[in-house]
Amino acid sequence: MNEQAVPSHNWRDLRYQSFYKIVDQIVLELQNMPPPNNSVLRRKLGGENLINLSYCVEKLMRDSLSVVLQRARIAPTPIAKSKQHYLADREDKRLSYKLFIKRAYEGMIELGYLYEVTKGYFDRSSSKGEPSQSRLSRYIATEKLIALFANDEQKAFAAILPPSAVPELILVKKKVETVNGTRRVRLPLTETSEVARMRANLEKINTVLRQNWYDINITDDEFVKLQEEMISEDNLAKGWLYNLDLGQMLLYRVFNDEELTTGGRFYGGWWQSIKKEYRSKLIVNGKRMIEYDYSNLHPTLLYQLEGLTPPQDSYTKIIEENFATTGIPLAELRSVIKIAFNAMINAKTSLKGPPRGMALKKHGISWKELSAAILRSHAPISGSFYSGRGLQLQRIDSDIAEKVMLKFADWGYPILPIHDSFLAHNGFENTLDKVMKDAYKSIMNHEIDIKALAVRKIYIPKETGPDEFGEKQSLLLDDILESLQELGHERRLDQFFERRKLGVFT
């Protein structure tokens, strides 16, 4: 290979050297492709354009290979091909339409590395408020691309691919109304000492995250089903472009205004996109996890910011005072009320109807009735509803989350955030509870209850003895039986550990 013809990667981790060699090989083939008639799209690239082309190829390979469990299990990957999707305010500026779609995507299809299984369709007839019939194109990695990797790598692609890149650690995005509806646009970020501090903290947190492996303790068949759910037509129609890529483990923060007073929550982790029922199956380095949640976080913040004592359970209070005789299951009704409560503090003006997806009719409750009940039961903080204050609370809860994750990062242990809840190795059951309480008190100077959402026994695959975090645990019978079966997450964990032994360098 002519090393001068492709960008030389500054490999920080020997695990990914073989992956980037294949990236360079494909980039070289793209560079040497004959141009189509009357086109300059395939002229030789250099400098920043060549680096960006390499990045585009890397992304296409990552997205298509990360969902390959085995040769017989190749899931399709959605891709947006319209020019509109790659406007100047796109989140990742390295993915331009000309380089990503016309040069890398179409070129890799022509070379036989990718295959488009479904062509997309843009519905120009849909009007505002009506469901769109638009569909994204879908593609798969071909046998030609898969065969470039070693046999053991082909059994655990997600673990041998480098973590998905995070374009920027701190983003500012704001919702704006356009002729085509509401969309989020990027706003400029002013570099300040606070931004530098937040970026440094994120780099420390991400360093720990990339040194560990997170997975789901489910069978390959269940994994395929989960992938299909995430890229379902319903989700894509809602604009949810979620590919279950286990390499998406690095976090970034998203603020909603240029002064950084609203938003600030952490995004980027694949575990944030899966359904809640899968969280009890999450594992870190092969060990089961626990999830702890701040109880009634935003209602508690609102009361304490006003110098008031919050109710024990702000959502149950609404049920007891307004809907006690409805006969609706408590858990189901509480979930609806929680969604409504948060929608009402996030909205800047009164909502004429419930949030999208909330089916109130089946409960026999109107939105007007529900909204009035929430305002009535929480009269002491009624001024916070329909004020947009919820976005300010997100800045507070994200700063609390930062403290929790930094504490564990200082110890060298990973912790997974889901806004106001956290997942950690089961051995940190008591520690996580204390760290969350201390972080809250350091920001608010008040106490708050912590709720354990899922507490599981440790699962140690293939061996007994000290676990990844130095704590001795014993295996239960069902864990022993389970460890005898070769599951997808075990193959991925083995590959991750094999490559981690190679070491890291800069």
C-alpha cells in the first residue's frame, strides 16, 4: 500500500490498528477509482479533505459492522442521504454530503463493500401535524468487507471496533421553527474557563468509560430483536436514528442556550437509547449492574429552590388528591403523571393537549383535567409550570451528575448516566447511594432520597475469583449454568480483554 496516499492515523490504542489499516486500504481504493463521466467528485483528495474522507469511511464501517453478530446475522443500518440532512449546522461537520454520501457511501457500494438493501423515500405530500411517510435508506456490510477481518474478529465486531467518535464534547443546540416544522440548530459556543473545566471533566470521565466494556446479558436472537426494534419504521418516522452500536460509549453535554444556563445533560451512551426493561440486563466487564435513581428529582428541586419542604412523593400526591377512585393501576397512572408534570415545567406556554405519545383516553382522563390536578396539588410551586423552568433544572441535575461521575472517575471506575439515574457495578451498591447523596447536597445544600431501581447478583462469566474491580464474589447456580453457554456478550468481552492487554499509548 502506498502510505503517502492515505492519512496516517495517530493510533492511541494498539487494539484498533488492524481496523484502521482496513480503513486506509478502502480510502486508497476510493482515491484510485476512475471518475464517472463529466464529474470531479472522484478527483484525488489531500489535506483536510482526505482526513475527512477517511473519517467518513470509518463511520460507514463502524455503523454497518457494529450490528453484525455473525455472518448469518447482518442487520441493516439506516442512513440519511438527503442534502438537507447535511446542512452547515449539522452536528458532525466532518460528514458533508459530497464526501460522506457521494464519495464514501456510493463509492463503497460500487467497490462492493456495502450493499443498499432498501432505498429511501421522501414524502413531499405530508403536511404539518400529519405523520410523514418518509423512509430512510438502509444498507449492510457485504461479505467482501467482513472477510477483511480475522475469523475471531468477525464473531465480535462491536468489541474490536474503536469507540464511536464524539465530534465535540460541549454542544449548544436550540429548537427553532421552520417552514418544515421544528428542528434543532447548532449555536456558537464561547470558550470560557467554565467550558474548559467541563471539557476537561468529560475527558476524564470518557477515559474511564473507554477502558471498560458494557453489554447486555441477552441471547443473540434477543439482540437481533432489540436491533430491529430500534430501527423500526415507527422510530425512524419520529426522527429517531438509533443504531444499537455498543461502541457508542463516550459522552458529551448538550446545552440549550449560549449562556449555558439551560440543559447541559449528558448524551452519547448507547445504554441511554434502549428500553427501560433492558436496564436490569446491563453488564460491565461481564458483571451485573445496579441502577440508582434520584427520587422525584425535579419536583424536589422546585420546592427546595423556593425554600419549601417537598412532598414525600410529588407524583403519588397528585393521584391521592385527585384520582384515588379511578381504579387505574397506581404504577401506570404515576408514570403518566410524571410525564405530564415534566412536560408542564419544560413548556414555556400552556399546552393545549398532552405530550406526543401520551394516551390519556384509555384512562378516561382529559388533558385539561390532568393539568388542572397537577396545578392544584402543587399550588406552592404553580408559578414554575408552563414557564420553561424545567430546562434550568436540567442544568442543575447535569451538574450533579457530573459530580457523581467524576467521583467514580477519580477512583478509576466506570458509571453509566441516564440523566437522573446511574448504573454501576453491583459491588458499589452502598457507595453509589452515598456518592449520589453527597453530590446532590454539595449543589443544593439539601438532602434527597435515592431509590434502588434494580439490584442484581454479580454475574462472573467463565471463572470464579476476584472480579474486575477487586471484590471476591461467589457464583449462583444459575450463573454457573449460564456461563457454560457461549453467548454473544461473552465473545465480545473476550475480544475486548484480549485487545486491552495490548496496552494504550499516545
